[in-house]
Amino acid sequence: MKKDYFEKADVAVTVCAKDGTILDMNEKSRKTFLKPGREQLIGKNVLDCHPEPARSLLSDMLENPRTNVYTIEKEGLRKLIFQCPWYEGDEYAGFMELSMVVPEDIPHRIR
């Protein structure tokens, strides 16, 4: 991940290897996911951070790369979660997750 692009972005970006090891987190991701008792997640397995059924879904996504997009509501905020494979050259290397707050009054445009 090019930290120059994502480090200060107002979207949580987390990058994992294809075995589930967390490789990188930008500032927003660290602020979102690092809670007391979790001072470091880089080097940990992303599967250990998720309960079922999310754990099984992520495990399957690691083995069968594909994009997964959905919304959640957490602590009164609606968020868009976008998970997709990333590649080194043409070789599947893992997946990345982008998590962003979606305003309640977000405009929708048809172009």
C-alpha cells in the first residue's frame, strides 16, 4: 500500500496477505480497530479479529478471491465496507478492506 496516498485518508484501509496476515493499516484503520488490549494488529491474522459468520466468509474469500461489498451500522454510524483482492503483478496476494462512513443524506446521482 502506498502510504502517501492512504495514510491520512478519511477511510479505513486494511491490507492482508492471502494467508490472512494483516500487512498494513492506515491511520483511520488503526484508530477504528485498535482498542485497549489490541495495541498492534499488523502481523496478526485478520480471521482472529472476526466472530462467525464473518470469520468463515473471510476465510473463504482468502481462498476464493472475490469482491464483497455491504453496509453496516455500528455505534450509530452507517458504513460502507468494500473488500477486494489485491495483486502483485498478476499473482493474487491477499485482500484489502476499505471502510468508510456513509452520511445519512448522501446524494445519489445518475450519470
